Amino acid sequence: MQTNTLPTVVIGAGPIGLAAAAHLVGRGIEPLVLEAGTGAGAAVREWAHVRLFSTWAEVVDPAAEKLLAPTGWSAPDGATYPSGGDWAADYLQPLADVLGDRVRFGARVTGVSRLGRDRVVDADRERLPFTVHVRYADGTEERITARAVIDASGTWATPAPIGGDGLPALGEHTGAARISYRVPDLKDPAVRARYEGRRTAVIGSGASAFTALAYLAELAKDAPGTHAVWVLRRGIGGSTFGGGEADQLPARGALGLAAKAAVDDGHADAVTGFRTAAVEKDGDRLVLVAEDGRRLDPVDEVIVLTGLRPDLSFVSELRLALDERLQAPVGLAPLIDPNQHSCGTVYPHGVAELSHPDQDIYLVGMKSYGRAPTFLAMTGYEQVRSVAAHLAGDAEAAGRVELTLPETGVCGGAGLFDEPDAAQAEGEGGGGCCAAPTTLQIGAPAASGGC
């Protein structure tokens, strides 16, 4: 069946999905972006109050900028750090506007398959296009036929639970009124009232947990009685607070230092080796109970920042090769497995690492990382550049590296830093535990060594 005249469906109008569309347009391939939300960067807007630890120069895709330039759009100061709100309003929405009717909002993808073939059937499978089932905000449904599918739907909608075994802790659902899975916006009076003067447990050990601890520490300076209990599943070691001053993304390093300061200054207590098995009610408060029987003193609120995970339900009829641990493509998983890597450094990769047994379906961006926490926007931009080149038949460009990544520290999540000049000063002189930035050929072995 001739499929070249069909659109390539991109699922998600976030940073990576819109960048994918821009690269496809640049290659003469017609994209159709399907976004469940009401505007570009719907997930990003939910953490609009949080500042990225990457600068503007690192979060604007080159192909997207090329599309935007004729409209009179000019990139913000590349050395400054946008908030999530800035990123959505000043870049993602203008990009969606340029793409025009190639982007549909209020369009939730409910299933992807091969035309007339479930995942069991072999016959003529690779010759058939994809079918993408969509439910629109008004309740109507449509089946779209596509030559290829790029799933950039991310992982924001599926946060990991409290339970140390990956399942919700007993009582987690019944205590839901006092449990949040997001970094709080303490500039919102209603949210601020929820935490000020109260005792809050923060569960997690990544950049989002660092950010929440730093926010609560700032609140404690103005609201007596505000205190955080930082619950870690592991002990505190040399890498607990990330790369610090050695991080080549200074604002990312500053995040870990801010979390450390929250503990050192007495605004937070750290509880280590605590894997939560149950959440019990104590009047209006909650008590966390560990698998080993330890019980924490009651808290008023719980902020759960234990990572995100991909929603694979709507691609379950496709033949995907996913790692059994991370739920990431098997070609990518060894590069990002937190069981093996501690520096958060992943060499640039593209279509080779993202391919599956069903051809021309690609999970990109945060979705491609499955449960791994080390994603950077510029990594996703390189992914979709490579995928678009492959779909256009340009094998040389698909296999070429066009990106150098900074190393060290804890990648993933969003940042805190507001003062780029001071951040740069903090980062000067730090060598980093993984040496200098490295550019490697896509598909080549990773550099040896490590932290």
C-alpha cells in the first residue's frame, strides 16, 4: 500500500513533539500533531512556576527557530533561564501557531495499530500504514491513517507512586487529599496556605525533590513552623546532591546545593533508607510507615516526587522492543539505566537506538526514556532530527551527530536558578567527575570510565 502521501502523526504538542513537526516540515514531510491539552506545552504549563536548569539557548530547537524566524519571532537571551511558563508562552505556543492546522488540540490518542492488524498478525504487516484512534474534546472520535507515528506524549500524566515497590502504598489513595505529586507553586496563595507553618514530607531524590525542598526552605524563612522531612530510599552519599559546582549545567548543580542547604540550615531533616509501605491517618495528619516497620512522626502534607513512567496503554497493539526494567527502547536503555550510570550523561543518539520491530513507530523525548530520570530537552531535539532525516530517506544525516552534551550531575526534572551570572561563577573551575563534554557517533560504543 502506498503510504508516502499520508501524514506522519506526532503525539503531543510539547517541546519535543513540536520540534519533531518542525523537522518534518523542513524535510518536506507533512506532520499532524495531536495534543490532548488545550494549548501547546500543556504539561509544561502545569509547572509554569518552576525555572529550568537549561538556558534558553539549550531549549530552542534549530529547526523550530528556522520556522519561527519569518514571523518576526526572535529568540530570548540565550544565557538566561526560562520558567516553564516562559517556555510555553514565548516559544512553544508561537511554534504551534506557525504550524497552524497541522496541530490539533483537544485530540487525545486512544490507540495506535497497523491497519487491519493487531500485534499478533504477521501478514503484510510492514506494508500497511498505521491507524491512530483519536477522541476529541467534544466526544467525537476519528481514525486517522498515518505513514509513521512519533510518540512524544511524555510521562507527565503518570507520576510514580509513594510505594517503594513501585505500587501505591497502602492508604495512599485514602490519604490523597493531603498528597501531591508536583512541585508546589508557593506564589499561589492557596498553595502557600497549604504548606506554610506545616510539616511536609518530600519523597524523592531527583531535581524535582531538590526544587521542592528549596522552595519549602525559603517559605520557612517567612513562615515559622514550616518544616520539611526529606524521605530518601537510599542513604546519603557523595552523589546525593548531584554534581554541585562541578556540574557543567551550573543551574542544575545549584539545585542540589540548594537542597543540601535546606538540610544544613535546619529547614529539613533527612530520613534515609526509608521505603514506604503504608500511609496511615492520624487525625488530620498522615504517618509514613516503612517496609522495615519504622514510622515517621505525623506530617500535614506529603509531596511525592519519585519519578514518572510512560503510559504504554495506547500503543499496546504495536510491536515494541522495550527494556524490561526501564520500559525504554532496548537500544537506548543501556545508555540511561540508573542502575549502571550515576553521572546523568548520555551520548547523543537517534533513529538506530529508537527503532522497534514495527517499523516507523518512534517513542521520543521523555517517553523514550521510560522510567529513567536523565532526560534533557536538547537530547530530544537530536532524537527527532535523526528520526525526521530517516523518514526522509537521508541515512547519512540520520546517523550523524549534531550535538554535544554537558556532563555530570543529576539530569532530569526542572530547575530553580534565577541568577545566571552567579550560577556561571559557581560552576567555574569545576572539572566534573566524567571529564569534558564528549561528542560520539550515533551507534558507537559509549566512552569507557565513569564517576
